[in-house]
Amino acid sequence: LLLQWNLVCEDDWKAPLTTSLFFVGVLIGSFISGQLSDRFGRKSILFLTMAVQTGFSFLQIFSTSWEMFTVLFLIVGMGQISNYVVAFILGTEILGKSVRIIFSTLGVCIFFAIGYMLLPLFAYFIRDWRMLLLALTVPGLFCIPLWWIIPESPRWLISQGRYKEAEVIIRKAAKINRVPAPAVLFDTTEMQDSKPQQQQKAILLDLFRTRNIATITIMSLLLWFFTSVGYFGLSLSTPDWHGNAYINCFLSAVIEVPAYVIAWLLLRSLPRRYSLSGTFFLGGSVVLFIQLVPADFNVLSVGLVMLGKFGITAAFSMLYVYNVELYPTLVRNMAVGATSTASRLGSIIAPYFVYLGAYDRFLPYILMGSLTVLIGILTLFLPESYGNPLPESFEQMLKVK
């Protein structure tokens, strides 16, 4: 691909730009997916965005220029993140409490890692980039039969006043689970009366309304931004490691599975600040040590990068839970949206951290390692949420240390 469109020498800046523009699509998709699914339903937007991802990935095969490929790649990014986010919301709304936690942590993350593992295997056996894109696009067609299996979210249907449709889904679920359903599920008159007369509205400035809240928000934005830079920087730098690029990419995916498991165990039993700070310190410090490894110690260098990826991946997955626990109900979704945006901005500039390796092989690792250690220190100043109930108001928000 690089040679076909001459993305070398004075045009070598186009390669990282292609990846950055994909993440711009991810940023746009993050903005619109939640609003679309709130307006038109989880299921319809899930399958629509899967169609966008599959369809535009297929069109990329016929790209005749770098510009055409990049524009299509941006749209693929919009579809990819949108169906990921909507599937996450749909799963949490359909599943019961006992299964929901496993789905939200291990389920989603580990299946992401399995898909990541399959990528270098496909790439190893299919060396032509057009055929590789085709092979990666075809599995999207296998999702079509799921339209008749996956239900719409009953919670969303109820929020739209579509009680009969919600009742059909709930009764079907009760029948499958062999649980007797009550004769009357919804008293529509009572549910209408129970709606609040006036819903309190929140705006983005509420995330900065007091010094304490503003400090938590700014620190959270920095955490997400630099964590994303570290995660995607290490993920995208796999071809630059010593040894076989395909094996390195596979190992980079494999290390995510124990990282997600460890993150889940830490969340269950230890304070959030120390868990996050510890994984950040682990990830950042071992990445910094890479520059001290002699050039002929290839295995040790790759091992340190793997350990760094392990720490940053575990921290990344814990940030979602921690962020939710810091903010009150009124602005919780808004806070997650703002920090997620900071994360997307981090992923957009991450390819350029990798690009710096063209000038100095260790420079990307020095920068990513230093920033990761820095946010490990920053985390210790945030309030501890472990064991506390979710705050319902700004007054209940914990104070910055």
C-alpha cells in the first residue's frame, strides 16, 4: 500500500495521517452514535452502523488513490465505533445485573482482544492488501441473521412509551429463562403519572461549576488523553519492534486478555486510585527502561513493551468504571462523553508519536513512558470512590486530595 501510492520519502507523513483520520471518524462516530440510538432505537442504529462499516470497508478495496482510501477509512471509523458503543449500551440494558458486570468488563473487552488476535493471522496468510480487506469485511455479513435474534432494548421502548412492544420482548425473555411473568407488567396510567414534572437540565459548563469539580474534570480529561496516547501508540508501534511483525502484533493482542482479567479483579477488591496508579507506573516505567536494553537483547525489548502494554491496557479498562463513579447522575453521561472525546483526541495524535521513531528509535517510548508515569502520579490526587455509593448530586461528589 505504501509503495503502490508512493507514501515514502517526502510523502511519508501521509501514512500516520491515514490512521489519524480513521480516529477522526471514530471521534465523529462517538459524538453521533449515542444521540442516534436515543432517537431511533438501539437495534436499528446497531445494524445500520454495522452496514456502514462493512459497506465502506468493501468500497475501500476499489480505492484508486490514497485520498479515496483515506476518506472511506474515515467513514469506516465512524461506523466501527458507533456499532461498538451501541452494542455496549444495548447489552447493558438487556442483561440482568449479575451478567451485566461480566458483559461490561470481561465480555466486551476479551472479545475485542480475540478480534485483535485474528488480525495478524489474517495478515500473515493474505499478503495482498485488497484481498486482506475483503477477508476482514466478509465476517460482517455473518451479523445479518442476528437481526432476528437480538431484541430491541425494552428500557428504550419504555422510555418512548412503547409499552406493548417492550412487554412482548420481556415475556419472551421470561419464557426462555423459564421465569413466570406477572399478568400485568405495565400500568401505563401509573407510569405516565410517575414521570417527573420537570427534568433538570445540565450543560457542559456544569463540569466546571466549582473549583473541586473543575479540578476533577481537568485531571480526568488529561488521564484519558494520555492513556489513549500510550495505548494506541504501543499498539500501532508493533511493526517497529524487533523480530517478526506478525508475531509481535499477535502478542500485543494476547497480552490484553490477562490485562482485562487483572483489571476486573482489582476493581472488585482494591481502591481505585492505587489500582490505577500502580498499573500506570508499571506500564510507564517498563516502557522507559526499553532505551537501556542493549540492541542485541531483542526478546527483552519486546517483553518490556508487552509489559508496558499490559499496564496501560489494564488502566484503560479501569478508567471507565472510575469515571462513572466520580460524577453525579445529572452529568454522568456528559462527563463520560467529554472524557471519551479527550481519549479520541489522544488516539488521533498517537500515530505521530510512533512517527517520531523515524528520527530516534527510542523517542516514542521515552515520551509515552514519561507521560504514563506522570498520569500515574496525577491519579493519586483524585478522590477515592471504592465502596462509596454513586453520587446523585454535586454536593455528594468526593473532594480532590
